[in-house]
Amino acid sequence: MAEQMQDANPPEKHFDDHSVIVPQHKLKQVVTHARGSTQIDMSAIDRAENALDEIRSQFPEWMNMECQRIDTARKIIHEQGLTRATVDALFMPAHDIKGGATTLGFPLAERIATSLCRLLKHVPEPARLPRNLIDHHVDAIRAVVREDVKDVSNPYGVELAERLSIMTETFLAAELKEGYAKIAGDAAPRLVLPKVPPKISPKISLKRN
């Protein structure tokens, strides 16, 4: 019972204006609670975790490759313009980062990529996409990886991700009008859109000058 209560109340990190829940991600614990330890070979889970540890050193290199992919797709947009084809080409690496960055140790990159995916997926007309907002997302993802920011509660990274999400949702709300209500529920939880969208400096950095 005590273990169940602990799982139901994961640890939190508290900041001045928000708290961040930090759940544990142990493969063995997930499988044990989901299926029961007597129904599976736990040694296989141990081997899987050991194998994951052996390749963990390659995670940064893989993320750098993903950053190169998304940067290349962004450059094609600048060269060829905003079309359905170029936007879809950018969506692919953004979606891959959204789906795998946390596993590779960069949860904030995944959060930023999620915002970019919403922007690219839900815009009615690709030509109306603001290129600077695309650039901000791509540069932010690259900055997270370049600065090796692996802490999901990094205050500068969290603030940057939140601002990008707000800018994305504000843009989509203006473009979709009444139709925005259909996708609003998928936005980041507790995200409140301001009357005036926040501005982000073209030079995105996770460190104070």
C-alpha cells in the first residue's frame, strides 16, 4: 500500500511560481506494476535496462543528428518557401523529436517539438505560417541540445518552452477562430493565452548574459 501511495504522489520540484512533477521512469517498475512481477521474466527486463545503459552514451550524438535534420528542413523552407511539401518535410523531424527526445535525455526538446508539431499540423494555410516562429522553435530545440539541458525543470528552458507554446496557440486561435475549440484541449495543460502574445528575442539562449 505504501508503495502504491508513493507511485500516486511522485516527487515535485517547487519554484516561485510553479511546481514540476518528476515521475520516475524505471522500466522494471513500469512492467511490474502493469503486469505483475510473477507473469514475466524480470531478468529480461534487467538485460534490457543494461543494454539501454550501454548505448546511453550515444544519445547526444543521435539528438545532434535530429537537430541537423530539422535544421536542414528549416533551411529548405527559407529557400523554397512555405508550401505543403516543405512544411510536411519539417514536420517529420519535428515529430521524431517529439516522440523520442525524452528517451534520449532531452525532455524540454520534446516539449518544444510538440509545440512546433501543433503549429505545422493545424495551420489552415502553410503560406500563412510565420517563419520567425518556426525559426524560434528550431533554434530552441538546437539550443537545448547544444547546451546539454537534460533537466526538465531548467527554469530558462521551461520559460522558453512556455512562451513558444503560447505564441503557437495564440497564432492558431487567430487563424482557426471558432475551429480552435476543437484542438484547444490538446494544448499544454494550464496554458492561458494572454491578450498580447509574448515576444522572443531572435537570439535564443538558455543562459543569462
